Amino acid sequence: MAGILIIAHAPFATALRDCISHIYGGLPARIGVIDVSPDCDPAQMVSFANSEIERLKEENGALVLTDMFGATPANIAGRLASVPNVRVLCGVNLPMLVRAVCYRATPLDTLVDKALAGATKGVHAIGPATPQPAAACEPCSPALPADAAAGDCLPALPPEADLTQKTDSTGL
């Protein structure tokens, strides 16, 4: 049975664990959390995350779930992706976590597929009517060069980009 480690902005990781405890009437074994605070030392958090993975890992490995790609928790989680039998998924939501808990006895790659399916299938619009599909957007905002392609609207970060949380940051 795979261990599960949730690494997210404080207090999101703990809140997700508490939701699982509520849903299951108690906390299933081998589920750990790391709440990343704004003033944390990322190097210390990586060290702690490695020790948590070793504590939680089972015969079929461990799954690390993190909240937002590019943020400090995801950067910490990304350091675990090179550990054997560990998979890391970004964009954790409660349906993803519930599905991961349900399928944690499956092989690790199957568990990843099931968790990703839970994340996407758990997102729905709720309302009296289904909204009309959005019109096709303009290729790019005026701030981008005129020759920019549609895919350029979401810029890719270079591999050497420093994605650690800045202490003087005012937020997103």
C-alpha cells in the first residue's frame, strides 16, 4: 500500500488530511502532511520531506501530492521525484486525494492514473443551467510580441529559474 505525502501551503495540507479523516471516520495509515509556511527554510523542508517519504513509503512506493506548480511546496515536492518508487503530482484537490487513498494498494503508476482521473472528474460546474462554452480567446494579450503564438500565452519557465519563495513577496 503506497504512502501518501501532501506538501502544500499552510494550512492546506493539514486541511486535506483532516478532510480524509472525516470522510473515512479516522485517518488511514501512512498519510503525512507538510504545511509550508511563508517563512520556512526550503532546504530544511526538503530534508524533512525526504525523511517523511522514507517513513511513509510502502512496498509499492509513495505518492506525493502538492498544490500549485511553480510554488515553494511544489518545488520541495519536485525534489522527491528522483527518489525511487516515488511519484509527484501537482494540483491536489480533495477528489484527487480521495481517489489516491482508495487506490493506494494498486501499482504506483496505476495509482497515479487513478488520482489524476479523480482530480479532473471531481471538477464540475454547479448551477441552474450549464454555462455556454467560452468563445475562442484572442491569440495573446497585447503585452506579448505580435509574432507570439497561442501557446506563448502561458510562458514556460527556464530550467534554471529560481522558484523559491521570496520573503519580500507580496503574493501572487
